[in-house]
Amino acid sequence: MTVKILSLYRNLTNLYGSDANIRCLKKHIEETGNACEVTYLELGGTPNFSEYDFVYMGAATERSQKRVLSELIQYKAELSDYIQNGGLCLFCGNSFELLGKSITAIDGTVFKALDFYDFETVEVARRVVVDTVCDCRLVPDKIVGFMNKQSRTTIVTNPLFRVVKGAGNAPDRNDEGICDKGLFATELSGPLLVRNPHFRAMLEKKIYEKKGIEALPLYFMYEEKAYKESLKGLNV
């Protein structure tokens, strides 16, 4: 059976090696004996979200984020339908911010976002660059990641993570990212699925269940070792 993945605007959203998330996921799926096809949609392309089992977008610079937003907002209704109908997707880095009501740039310009959720993002002068450790109710293991952002986001009622060490959606709170139905979004990069094999396995299992594939996620020895070394290095 073939798992179909759609990766959005890789040429602009591959900051910090974000595409490694998809390459990692593809490798693991193939190791179970199933095929995996990745379609890379670039600017000017027309997405048909319903054709895919998983949709992904990575991290971008602040400037590229706005360019991607101007493209993706044309397909707001189609993406919303995909999410509301149980489609699985992962947004990493500042692609998370596209899901809210608006993004206010540091010069005061307000960019209308996808408006799927009530939160708003405002860019600030001070950049946050920090390794971050979080708890996640979906997996028993802690989440490790890297955050480099120049923004703060208003309260998210259904966060994906709770910060143990590092930074969240805003400096004074421990909520991080958002989780709703099959949508998972986080400011963490690093890349996330490479550094967190248990979180990757959770997403992979959801893909199999949705696709009707009888397979269990595999764990690779060196991924586990790297994960444990990350925790050790962060004194967690």
C-alpha cells in the first residue's frame, strides 16, 4: 500500500533542515514494507489536499513566511475542509503562526492569516533562540526541539505541548503549538521528527490507522540513542 504525503513550499520552508522531517517519516514507512510517495508543492501549484494521507509544512524566515501565506490563503477553504474531515497534517516552525487570525510584522503591518483558530501573532524586537523541552499528552516521552523565533502568540486553548524548559508561544506562558483533530503544529524545529522518535511513531501510527495499513511503527537504535543524548545534554 502507498502512503501519499504532500510537502508545502519546501523551497521557502526548509529552515533548519525542516525537510528532514519528511525524509525521516518516508524512510520509516518504507521500512515497514509499504511504499511512500512525497509530492513537493511549490509556489504556483494547486494543491488537492484530499489526495493525500499527510500534509506537511516546515519553518521559514519571517519574510518567506509572508510569501507562503499569500499563496496558501488562496486554498484556505480546501485546507480547512481537509482538517475538519480528519486529515492529518504537521506544521513546524513559524508555519504554526499561519493558522491563527493574523500576524503583525515588526513594522506594524498586519497580515491576515488563515483564521482557523482565535490566536494572533505579533513580531517583537527580541528574538528567542533556545533549546526547548516539553511534555506532550499524546506520548509519554518528553519532546526536545530548537526554537528560533521573533514573535509572541496570544493564548492557545488547545496547545500541543507544555513547556518544561525553554520557551512557549509567549515568554510568560508554557503553552506551545496547537493540536486539533488531525492537525499538529509547533514552533519547534530541529527537525522535530528526527529528534523525537516517539512523537514520530505516534504520527506514523495515525497515518496507518487512517490508511487502513496493518503495520506498527519501527524504532531505530541510533535514533533512541540520539534522543537520550539530547535529554542528557539539556539536563532533563
